[in-house]
Amino acid sequence: MIGVVIPTYERPGRLRTCLEHLSLHDEISIVIVVDDGSTCSYPWDELKKIMPIDLVRLRENRGVGMARYIGAELLSTYTSCRYILQTDDDFIALRPFFQPLIEALYEPNVGMACGVSEFAHNLDYWSSDPIFPIPFTLENWLVPTYVWREVGNVDPDLRFWEDVDWCLRLRRHGFLGVGVNAARCKVEHRVEGGMSTLDRSDIKIQARKLLIRKWDGIVRVGDSDGIMINWDGI
């Protein structure tokens, strides 16, 4: 019913915890892990005993956009999946998680639903309402496969901001994103191994330049190394 895509880089411990919690959710039919060129050793045989996974190992660090793209392309071959969850290796799905998200996706024009972690409470657009509108993902995003096909896959050329680009395209296609407080989760924001090239400021700045060119007049430079969005131009 639900296919999950998890990019991972240099964090076997975080991935283990992520899989241990996902294994408790019967709604999942397939998990695709994309190792984005890790140089450290992952205990893949042990991880596959936690739950069945399809593993893709990239020879070099290509960026999270490419990892998500490859995972979603592989997931598209599984016709049994009605939903796709894109997330990270530091994501922990608690209970309940999937059912509140699926219920939210039945709301008019909702094309993306995200679980809410304590981290999300710090965002300006967080609300205590059961379901609230969000402009971007909350580091996990459940999408019906028909919406994913209409909006299109993640841009593999974006080594950063790939989720922002996808959310802009979601809005352009007339869909909304929502956060669902009843969908409980945690995000472990800790670097376990070496720093990914994705965390380097030069990579982030180059990705921002690409995003600004792609969304000319809509995305512009924000404070520090961030961005600003002209939502009226979508």
C-alpha cells in the first residue's frame, strides 16, 4: 500500500533506528534505501533482517535529489503502492503515523501530508490545529501515487532544496500540502559520521542558484544562505 524512499549517507545507526520503527507499521509494502555513496561500512545483512528493503548503492555522493529520484523511479515499478513516503534516515515513525496522513489526503485539493515532529513546532507556519497548511515538507512527505505522477519526480540535479522545488510544482498543479499533528514522528538531527557534501555551504549555494534560475521571479536569495518565495507568482 505504501512505498518508502530513504536516502542515507554515513549514518548506519540512524538508518537502523529508522527501519526498526518503520517495521512496526503494517501499511508499508516496500522500502527502498538509496545509499548516496557512503564511505563507512553499513551492516546491510543485519539491516535487511529488520525488514525487507530494496537497496541501491551509488558509487559516489550524488546528492539527496538524485537519491530521491532514483528511489522514486524504482518505486514506480511496484504497482501495489498507492502512496509514496519520502523521508530521511534520521526519521522515526511513531504510532499512529500513516492513518492520520491518509485521512488528511482525502481533504479537498490536498496532495501532500506530513507528520509533525517536535522540530516542526519551531517553524513559523506550525499550528496546533489538527490539520494545518504548510508551504514545504516537514522532512517526511506522504503523497498519493497519482499526485506524484502528475507533479513529477524530484529534480535529480538539485543537491539541495529538492523538496522546495517539488512543493512549488505541487502548488503549481493546484494541490496543497498539510501538516497533521496526529501523525507522530521524531527527527534525529545529528551527524553520525563525516559531513556529507550536501552539508557544505558551497553545494547549498550552487543548488540555490539553480533553483533561482529554474523559478525566475518566484525564488530569490533570502537571509544568509536561505531563500525567499513569491507565492503569488506560482
